[in-house]
Amino acid sequence: MRKDSDLSDNIIRGNCSLFVCEICRTKYGWEHQKWCEYYSLTLPSCKDCRYFSENEGECIHPTKKLRKETLAYEEAQGSV
């Protein structure tokens, strides 16, 4: 059975499944909190994400960093 949030037209969609709203910290696939100023923003860009770094100009999501480190280790071991 589907949850009520799955039936809504206001769920957060976009290109990145790692998206987390920088205001209300709601994740991709869920609705923003009612009080969030981005509530009507259902197709956010990277710069609206909690994990987007303005200084580096890229996503700094912890799982991406962990994957980069793991990939570098695997490449060094020759297992990739």
C-alpha cells in the first residue's frame, strides 16, 4: 500500500536521489515540511541541497565522499 506522501503532487523530485532540502532537511521522495520556504519547490537544483558546497561547487554528500575513497582504494588494489 502506498503512503499518503506518495500520492501527493508536492513530493521532492529531481536529478539526485541524495537531495536533502537545506531549509527543512526533507529528503528526496518526500514533501517539504509545511513551514519550509521551499515547500512549492518540487524540482530542486543542486544549490538547494543541504550537501551542496558553494565553495567547491559540487555535492559533498557523505556517501559520495565515502564512495570516492572506497573507489580510490579499490583502484589502488587493482580490483576495479
